[in-house]
Amino acid sequence: MSGYKRTGKFQKKNPYKDRKEYKSDEIKKSLTHRARLRKNYFKLMEKEGLPIDKNEDENEAESENDNKSESRGNTRREYKKPDSKKPMNFAERAKLAKERKDLNRREKLESIKNRREVMAQRSKEREFKKERLSKKSRTGQPLMGPRINNLLDKIKSEMK
């Protein structure tokens, strides 16, 4: 019995294959529906006596097909170049790059300068605070006045 292959109506169907077939059927239906609509549109245009330009409609159909393929996941990005601008030559691009580098360098220098100023200001404040808190009485005991004032300043800054 090991060499026997089961065939017949009791085989299982592959559900993924069914989904694939269903999807392809849906696509076919939508394409035929669109073709039927286009055909009816042309008939209506003929009845009304309006000029028919099939090239424009075919281009529209192609763009719809492109949009449909993009929505299915087969996306290809098309990068549009600005038409109004002329392409820059090498010298203009080099000049622009140099200006950007100079601007970035100036900004970095300014931020470093500001940071150093802030650090210097904070170190001065720390030194001043250290001097006040390290004051001693005649007997060598620390003065409580500056310490209490320091605590009050901390509380006031937290309240803001």
C-alpha cells in the first residue's frame, strides 16, 4: 500500500491556489468591465456627434493601469525633475556646496562659543556659591546664614 497514490475526489484543495485564482478572476472582471464602459462611452459620443479621440482615452487607460499596478505593490517610483530650473554646471554646484559648508562651519563655531560661555558662567556661579558656603566662624564652625539662604534659593527656583 505504500506505493499507492491517492487520487480522486478525496484530495484536499490548496486554499492558497483558490485565493490566487479568485484574485486573477477579479482582475479579469474589472478589466472587462472597464473595456465595456469605454465601448459604451464611444457609442454615446458617436450618437451625440462629438469628435472622438481614442488616443487620449488609451493614454488615460494606460495611466489607470499604471495606477492599478502601483496599488497592487509593483510600485516603481518615478522621480520628476523640475522643468523650470536649468541644470547647474559644475562651478555653480561647487559654489553652492562651498556656501553650505561655510554656513555649517559658522553655525558649529557659534554653538561651540555659546556652550563655552554657558560653561564659564556656570563655573563662576559654582565658585561664588562654594565661597559663600565655605565661610567659617571664629571658632571654625560653618556659618548657617549662607546655607539657609542657599536652601531658600533652591526652594524658590523649584517653585517657578
